[in-house]
Amino acid sequence: QVQLVESGGGLVQPGGSLRLSCAASGIAFSTNAMNWYRQAPGLQRELVAVITSGGNTNYADSVKGRFTISRDNAKNTVYLRMNSLKPEDTAVYYCNAPPLRAIGYWGQGTQVTVSS
């Protein structure tokens, strides 16, 4: 059964940090790129970070230098470390893999709120 379970979100003050986790099942995790997306209220979902099966990474300009994506293939889990958080980082964060996105599957996401 295909499943993506995001966790680790919460309320944090500006300048704070969070680490998000996404546990995947039902896919060939180690051979797939994994992506983190976010969707703020009233806005379209946007791609935040990518990690390839080989461990190469890429980031949206808005998070470059502050966010770090990583993966643990033994645990079928992808992470997003977020530092120096800003109010504009407030959104629901989702992970996904290209084969799942192609069939329209999304997990429940995890809410990140940056506010004082």
C-alpha cells in the first residue's frame, strides 16, 4: 500500500528551526528522487527541495542556504531541516516522489507556522 506520512511540523518563532520527516511505503524508495513541497493559504503548491536517488540536492531560491534535504534509505525516510525560519515559510509541507505525484497521490502534510 502506497503511503507518505509527514511529521515534525509545529509553531516556531522567527529565526527558529524545525526538522520535518516523511516516511514512505509502497514505493521503491531508494531508486526514487524525493521532493518536499509546501502550500501556503491561497497560494499554489510549490517545490521547495529535491534529493535524487544519488543524493544530489536542489532548492528553491527562497530557502537556499536555510533548508537542508536529506534521506535515509534504510528507513525509507526523507528529512527537511529548516533553519532561520521566516513568517513567509508558514505553510503545509508535503513530501512526494515523482511516480506518486504522477498519479495524484499526496500525503496529509504537516503544518509549519512561523510566528512570534
